[in-house]
Amino acid sequence: MSADPRIPGDKSFFRIGEVARIATVSCSKLRFWEKRFDRLAPARGGTGQRRYTREDVKMILFVKDRAEEGYGLSAIEQQITSGNLQPMETPQLSLDRLEHVQERMDRVSGLLTRMNERLAR
């Protein structure tokens, strides 16, 4: 994987809170992903604290980015297992992701409408 500008260049190891801030996800989500994806297994220091390498952080950003693009965890896992860490673009995949994003936007729009209606009362 190439260099990611989101990762500070002056460190070799990161604690879980630092990685959570870099990836803009919660620490609990990072722990969940560690259980879900075998390749996300940070080393532990003498006190048991996680020590994420730059490669670990790149992998986490890959998972986060693919999830935000609408990939399911199983599809992300297949990409990781196959070693293909680039998004696979096919017309059908793009349409599927577009439909997924549209469904999410429709749900959010409906929620906003209901909230505005309640506030207007």
C-alpha cells in the first residue's frame, strides 16, 4: 500500500486512541475489526497495550474506506484475503454501491423529515 496522508509521518507505532482519531472511528470499532479480520492484529507492549504499526493503520483505513463506500464486511474480508487492497470497480458493483448509498440517504432524509415535523409541533 502506498503512503496515506492521513497517517502522521513522524511515528512508527500508534496507540489505539491515536488510531481511532486517525481513522475517525471508535476504539470499540477498532477492537471489533481486530476480531473480524485476522490480518488486523496489532502487537502488544509489555503492559498489554496495543501497538499499531503504520501498516496496521493503513489496513484499518482500507477497511474504513471500503465500508464507507458500501462494501459489506464479508466483501472487505475477501479483498484482504486475496491481497487485493484496491477497490474493485465493475459496473455492477458501482450500481450496487450506488443503490446502497441511495437507500441510506433515503433513510436519513426520512429521519430528518420526522424530526423536523416533531420540532414544528
